[in-house]
Amino acid sequence: MRKFSPFLYFIIFLFLGACNHTPLDIDEEPFVLSDEERWMEYICSPSRMGRKAGTAGCDSVAVYIQHVLEGMNYDVVTQPFMIKDSLDLKNLYVVIKGYSDSLIVIGAHYDGAKNGKRFPAADDNGSGVVSLLSLCKYYSQSDHKPPKTLIAGFWGAEEVTAGAAFNGSKYFVKSFEDIKLIKYYCNLDCFARKGVGTFFYYSHGLQWVGSIMADLFTKVNLEGMEFSVKENDKKSSDYMSFYNAKIPYFGWNDYSNSSFIHSSDDTINNISFEQITAVVDLTTKLIDRL
Ligand SMILES: [Zn+2]
């Protein structure tokens, strides 16, 4: 084999280097959004206009959720309902078949703040919607079948009217035929605010579920994050619709968000996608033990 001089190799090296790396892209890292980041970007985009229930911005998010779920090969059930005799709204849900017909419903509301201001509502409740889509993705991509059958529900109009409303989940509970099969409800609402911890809450009587979760905290990588467990002492989200039907519940929440949600600070920049990943991981592991 003919030998080239080291000088020629050097020239070729310089030439290839110049072809691949123009001075312009020296500092550019390849940047790819995860599915969860992409979904959050869509849900919180200014053109969604804060997703107030009954607006085009909110409707387009329902269409988007359906599109994403169908892309995962789920059959999406659309459940229309009406409030105040004028607002046409809907829930969406999919069924993830488990080994038994007993059900765990996992829900997240997709509408945004009721005051109608165009806040991104990333934590309330982009965090829940994105996590629930992520959980659906997990089951669609693996052969892992949960012990109980799961219903992943995307609720409309949680935020409508002052005080406790929870319209979509309330309608689901009222109209679902096999209500007796529902053993637990898991609520995903406001739990990914960056810089504050996340807690797992459970309804009275489910202390044993809290103990399982505390054990799972030791089995999942929660480095740099603060997670804890406690019995619920609020009445502030869709779990109330299930509680009123005597269905035990659990879910996730930020340690502190009262001045943050329904404000212009609730943006993607204040979301921790690590917390979202951890919550999805912990929730699927908990489902395996129920
Ligand atoms: Zn909420």
C-alpha cells in the first residue's frame, strides 16, 4: 500500500474538519426535545390562549391529546358533556387492559385557569396532562401489563365556576356504568413546579398505599428532588368527584403553589421535567403493587 506523507494526512484532516465544523456551529449543541417537552410546548403555546374551558384554545388541546393518543394506537373515547346549558365540553379517555377487570382511574384536567387570562398554565395542569400522556406512552411501548385495568382520563372544565367545580371528572363518575369496578382514583394536578418539593397524598384509609410509596422513593432515582408522603387534607381537585362517590384516591401535588398557580409565573421555565419523569415512574411502580 502506497504511503502518504504525514503532511498530506494533516492537510486532509484540516479539510475534513473545515467541512464538518464551520466556525458558526462550534458552540451549537444538538438540541432535541423529549416527547414530554414537545407536548408541554404545544399545550402552553400562546395560541392555546390559556385553555379556558369552552374556548377554541382549550378545544384544540383536546384534539391534540386525541391525536397523540391515537399515535400510540389507543382507541380514544370521547365523552361530551354540557355545563350551564351552554358550554359544550368533553372528557377523553383510553383503557389500558390489565390482568383483572378491576379498575384504577388516573386523571388530569386539561383546561386552564378560569379567570380567562392567557396564562400558560404549565403546572396547572400541563404537568398532569403531560405525565398522563407519558404514562400512556409507557404502556403502549412495553409488554408490561398492569395488574388492574387502567383508565387514563383527560378531564374538561375542572376550573369552571368559583370554588369546587371539577365538572369533567364529576360527569365521568356520574355517567360511568361500571363504577363499582373502580377501586382507586389517581389524580395528576399541579406537581412539577421547579424548586419546590412534590408530595404524594392519599385519602383517609389508604395509609398502606402511602407506605408503599415511601418504600418506592428508595427505589427510584430522586437525586436533587424532594419527595414526601402525607394524608390529604384538602378538597381542591378532581379527586373530590371520586371521593364523593366513596372511591379512595391518591395523587401528587406541589409543596407550595398557592401564589403561583393561576398566575403569569406558571410557565414552562418553572417546570421540572425531572419531577414529571419521577412521578410517572413512581406511579407505574405503585400501580404494579395495587
Ligand atoms: Zn389544576
